[in-house]
Amino acid sequence: MTAASAEVLPGKEGNLAEFLPPKRGERVCFARSYDAAHLAKHPKQTVSSIKFSLAYFRHDPDEYRKDGQRNYYFKLEVRQRKRPNKTLSVVGDCFPGNGVIHCGVECDGGGIQVKWRDKPKSILIDLAATGRIRLDNCGGEENSVELTPGADDNTFLLTRTSEAACPIYDKW
């Protein structure tokens, strides 16, 4: 993984620290798989499963940052009804916000907003607040997929997973 430009400075973590303490190697994951009954009630929902991982990573010191760059990284993994055997994913940075955290993708890949729903058990991912997120490639390449808000794809309620189901950032 390469360092992104969106460093979160010590003491500036804001509400990100509520999701995850700023300690190297810390991580948390939330997921949801929608069952047939839910999907039947929401026929326009394209997402059949979704997983959100958040990790704090402190890079090794270098000539530019003697204390090492600090970032909050996220990974979003999505399966869609029309691609039931393919997991689409994207990795980016998260930043503190006013009651939410903002997670974005480089290369004009859009993003999501995340907020607590039932702290620390569940979160709400808001796609409608940002308008879109690009999955599976940077720069509009032919294999990329734009996940956009739709009639039933605006917000997603996810529950916290076990630590075993939440890989460390180095293993993404």
C-alpha cells in the first residue's frame, strides 16, 4: 500500500477517534448480507451484501514526516444482485466530520459518509449524501462500477463483525 496525501494529524482525529482509536494496527469492521426476504421487499436494491472496514495506520518515518504519516483507511466491499459471485471493492481515506466521517476515493472516485446508528454495534453508510462511489478501479476504467443512490440503495445499516472477520490493513 502506498501513502495517501490525506494525513490525519495527532489531536485532529475528531470523531474518527470515536470509531477507532488512533493506535497503529487498530481496525474495526461492519457488514451486512441481505436475505431473500429483504431483497424481495426492496426489488430495486442492487446491493446484496456490503462490508466496511476502517483501519488506523501509521507509516514508518521518512524524510518528509519524521514521526510517520498517520491515516485512517477504509475498504468497502460490495456484492450486487447482478454480480452475485463477484466482490467489488475500493480503498480510500477517511476524515472527521460533523457527526459523520467522510470516506473518499482518489481519482475522483466519490465516497461515502458513515455515522453511528447504535454505538458501538452498528453504523449507517450514507451513499445518498455523496452521490456515488467507484468500485474496482481508478479513473473510469472499463471494469469499474459506479455505485450510485437509487430507490433502495441510499443508506445501508451494517453491524459490527468479529475481530477474526476484520483483517489488518496490511492484508487488504
